[in-house]
Amino acid sequence: MILNKFTSWIAFGILLFASFSCKKETLEQVVAELPVEEENADGNFPYKWLSTYSFFEGELNKLRQNSELLEYFPASSLFTDYAFKSRFVSIPKDSIAEIIDGEINFPEGTIFIKNFYYPEDFRKPEDKKRIIETRLLILGSTGWEAYPYIWNEAQTDAQLKVVGGQTKVKFTNLNGKEQVIDYLIPNKNQCKSCHNKNEQLAPIGAQIKHLNWERNEGETSKNQLLVWQEKGKLNGFESPLSHPSLNNYEDKNQSLNLRARAYLDINCAHCHNAEGPASTSGLFLDYEETDPLKLGLNKTPVAAGKGAGKFTYDILPGKPDESILLHRMKSTEVGVAMPEIGRTTVHEEGIKLIREWILSLK
Amino acid sequence: MRKITFYPALLVFILLLIGCSESNHEQLFDSSKLPRKSIEEVESIIEAFIMAEDSSVIEIPEGFYELNTQLILDNKSNVTIKGAGMMKTVLSFRGLKTGGEGVKIVGNNIKIEDLSIEDAPGDGIKAQHTDGIVFRKINVTWTNGDKSKNGTYAIYPVQCKNVVIDDCVASHSKDAGIYVGQSENIIVKNSLAFGNVAGIEIENSDNAEVFNNVARNNSGGILVFNLPGLPKSDGKGTKIYNNQILENNHKNFATPIGEGPNGNTVTMIPPGSGIVLLAAKDVEVFGNKILRNKTAGIAIASYQITGFPTDAPNWSPYTSNIYVHDNEYDRSKGFPDLTRELGQLVSLYNAHGKAKTQDIIYDGFWDQNLSKTIENNPMKICIEEANMSELFFTLFDLTGGKEEIKSNKNYQPFTNCTVSIATDTSKIQSL
């Protein structure tokens, strides 16, 4: 009995120690130094500091875009541990993006800017927030490059950190409960685990099918690509109906099938398509796929390892809880969880949607 | 043909007899004795991978590196990654919180040498879309006491061209130690695979030579598979020669204890399998020592045996054009496996008596479009062993389903023939 008490105290001590040392490490990895000297915006990317790009006016953390930036919203959004995202694109002055063969070709010097942040209280998303990281995709002469910038604790600037990092994030969720997430900032080369088309780095959200939709802005609603075109930043967009479009998986007015396929496209298809890193699996989850076997119906896995759990098929129609796809969405264990990066928590709403969809399949 | 019925009492008896299956936890060396590297030293290695340019040499000095992010080499050419030695430079991915593999390589003419990779939650090292990839003197393993926590593949080139795996060690992976998938022009030589579910596996690949390796204490020693529905649909041309395939009697831990196989084919491999050919095309197996594998030395099987759907474009479920000759066999190790259906099939229904280890088995599926009977060897399975009459050979007949399993020991239809298998690895011999 005494021995038991003794050992539990030791265990408690180790635990305490462990939690301390974790905290220390987290701080060390995330707190960026304050800028010591002004960095010169000489056009040689990447800059060390986010502020040097002058994307935003006034206090940096208000993220008030300068007049050159276009804000954009994909119809459906990739789940990244419930992080909020604000997205902008900077197309150089006197340059224009063009639609060629169904794809948007951006001019050299284009920069995509994606800010990842958490409101303190998800019920009041406009109130106080903490910005964790800003990821840039820059189109240079040899193609796209990805650069992760980590925000300092004072929220005054963000510093380029190619090795990535990790930090604990606390927020009050929509149900009023406090939630803590071990947020992982990918290293520079991990970006390409998702942003990958035939081993070339490529934007994901900035495809016609994700942007071709009408968004309410105050009183009016307008197609984003039409807005780009009107602003002289895009050529070749004929009309919304002459280009593909993907719906918002959260839009309950859409059919279950379209919602599920939109969810799978934005969350999985960046790897799981014929030109992506997960082409090895033969499981293709893009919106355009029509072959049931390639979509995973009654398809056995290839290299899933322990990701397969107790199950035989990627999707067993009508049986979500015997489908590997849902099993991997429900897991947070590295090696099992899908997507492989960008997620350390489960996406309850996504699981609910995909469960209903598999249940409806015959 | 002899018809065999099922004896439950015998099954129970055998189960009691071999109740405990083998497990192996051996490590080449104790990496915990190496000096721990500082956070800065670890970050400098991560940066070296990220900032690498064409023709870079990334040197990783002696020490134990605790990584909590992946090491990714992205689309570079002529890069060498070099440790101070397999037992001196250790990259540990025990703390990895995200990412499918510890080390990931994409590019052209890449070499990785002289280091160890430990405890990656997914795969140890993966190379994809790489033309010219050499793994030399690397050791990839897991150190967990509980092997169910181990990762999937240790050394994993996939969708690559011109692959050389030389002088490597792969152990304790939950799937295959050395796994070459959907690739072409491949050499696996002078390497050791032990304690894995599958030792060495060539899958949906063309033009491969596997020689001078030791595959021991795995559940299955060397596997050649073709799986359906993949971008690289059907592989052909593999030579397996001069290997030692010893005592591959490890329990199959690809699924947790108490759970049967899942949709991963490797979960069905019965412990005690030397060489397994599954839906394999154009394979020559010669000059190997295939010793003391308790279930079957060589298993020639078609995909039908898995019970999974067999319809897929540009792919055939049958194993065909196989030439097995001049191998050495020894069936002196215990009784065949009973934990997997294929083990039970061998144990209970082979043609030489219950619980007898087999040297060569053939599941007896054939393409009935080619022939009405298997007697004229439509799939071209050719076996030329010197002492054929002393070997235990079983041809199964599973056409009647589970209710009516038949078998016989007549090897005549499969002898006195040769198949010429062409592989050419001359261009990668010197890599």
C-alpha cells in the first residue's frame, strides 16, 4: 500500500516534469524573436519577416489587406484542426492570371497568403483571435515554393521557419467548452505532401472548381472569378456555367452525394488522385472520379498497414463502420490517421457527413 | 485424387502442441548508448534536407537524433545522404506526430547510406517517383517491445525506376521489411530482413533481381505479389536466387492478437512461409536455401485464394510463367501454421499427411479459357528440382469450394518443362 502510494507520487512527479519540459519546448519552438533591424523589401523572396511583404495595412495582426490583394474563398474548405483561415492572393501589378485548358495559370511573382488563426471563443469569431501561422506560396521562375511563417506571442509579426514547429492552442468551441489542440506547423517540405501535382508544388484552393461560386458580401452576391476578371486580374473566365464548380459541403440544401464528394475532394483528393502522392493506392477521391473501384467501393487496400484496422475494404457500401476510409478519418494515431498531415483532432462534422454517405451507398 | 475431411479433434490437438508462436525482438545494436544530439543539431539536419540543392551531400554525424518532424528531400538530383555508419548515426522518429513516413525522398539519382532509422509511426523510409535510388548500408527498425505498435514498411521505394537496395537491414515491420512497389529495374542484394511479417516483397514491379539476401524469422521470407486496381497494374520479370530463406516462422503480427486478417493481403500470410508467389508473372526461383520454414517452402498462389474480388483492368489474378529449380529444402521444423486459413489449408489438406510441412505447394487455380484441365499446365508452372520425388509437393484443388477441398502429390504435369525468364539489371549494377 505504502509502496503503491510512493510509486504513484513518483509517477505524478514524472508527469509534472514531463508537462513542464513539454511547455518549455513549445515556447522555444514557437516564439519568434522580435525584429532587430528593418528588413529591406528588395524583391528577393523569401523575406525573413512577414511584415516585409507589406501585404497588410496598419497593425499586422488585423490582417487588413492592401489594395492589391484579392481575398478568396474556396467553396469547401480543408479541415485543419478547426483552424480558421483567411486567404489572399497577390498578383503582381500589370500582370494577369489566365485560364488555359481549364486551369488558372498565374503569372510569375504571384503570392498566395493563407493565415491560420483561432478565435478565443468560436461563438464570437470576430472578437479576439490568435494567429498561429501564415503560409505563403510564391511562384518564382522555377515554379511554386512554400514558406511557413510563425507568429510571435505578441502577435506583432511572423518569422520564416522552414523547420516548422508546434504549439498548444486553447479556445472555447461552439458548444461553449474549452478545447486544447496540439497544433503542428508543417516544415517547408511537408507542404508538398498536399500541394503536389506530378511532384511539382501546386496551389490547391486556387482551382476553378473551388472558386467558381457566388459569395454573399453584404447585400450583394457575386462570383469570385467574375470579380477577379472585372478587376483586371483574370482572363478567360467566360461564365460561371461554362466552368466546373464544386459545392460547399456544409450547404445542407445540396444532395448528400454532392456534399460528401465535395468533402472528399477538398480533404483527400490533393493526394488521392492519379497525379498525387497517393496515386500508389489506386484510391482516387476527386470530384471528377466516376469508377466505383477507384472511389474505394469494395476495394482492398494496398499499403495501408495498420491503417486498415479490422477491415477489408476502403468503402463497404452501407457499412460505414466497416469501411477503412471512415476508420482512418476517426483516428488520431500517426500512421492510421488521414490526412497524414494537418490534423491531430477528429473532424466530427466531416465524420458524420461521410458516415451518412457510406450508409446511403448500395 | 484423395479427398480429405476435416477433423476438429486433430485441430485442437495441434493447436495445443504449438500454442505459442515465435516472436523476435532482436536488435543489431543498442542505440540508446549513442550521444543524444541537441535541438539545434537536430534542426540543422532538418534544414539540410529542406535547403538541399542538386548535387548536395548531406552528412549526418554520429549520434542519436530525436526528430518530431519528417525529413523530406524534395525533387532534387544527384544528392547523397550519408551517416557515419549504421551503428553510429540513428534517426529516431519516435516523437513524430504527423506524416506518413520518417524519411521521404523524391528526385533523381539519390543515395542514402550508412545510417539507421528507428521507430517511425508509419513507414521508415519511402522513396517515390525517383529515377535512380540507392539504399546502401542502412538499417531500418522498430524498438517497441510490443510489436503491434510498429510501422508498416521499413525500406519502401514505390513508383521508382532503377532501384538498388544493397547491404541493408530491415527488421520488425508490421508489413514488409524491404518492399518495392510499382517500380521497374530493381536489385535487392546482400541484405538482411528479420522479424518482419514479410521479409522482402516485390509488388506490381518489373525487372527485379533479388539475390544474396538473408530473410529469416519473418512470417514470410520473400514475396512476389501483383495486386489489382493499381496505377501500375501488373508486374513481371523477377529472379530470386542465391538467397537464404530460413525459419520464417514468426507470428503474423500485421493485425493485433485475436484479430484475423483484414483487407491487406499480407495479413493472410501464414507463419512458416519461405517464398510466396501471388498473382505473380514471370518469376525464376533458383539456388536458394529454403530451410526450416514450418508451413511451406514455396507457395504458388493465385489471387482467388484471398477471397477478394478479382476483377481489375489490365491485370490477371493467376500466377503464371514460373520456373523453380535447383533450390535446397529442409522441412524439419515443427508443424504448419494454424493461425491463418492458408496455414490450415496446408496443415489439414496437403497430400502427404496432416500437419506435414510442405516444400512446394500450388493452389491449383488456372485460367479455364486456356485449358479445360490443369493437367497440361496451362499457367506454365515449371519445377525442376533434383530430388523431386523426395520433396513434399501438393497440388490443391479448390474448385469445389471450402466444402470439398482436394489435393494430390502428382508433380508430373509441372516438371520436364522450362520457362525462360528475362531480367536485365546490367545498367544498375554499378549504382
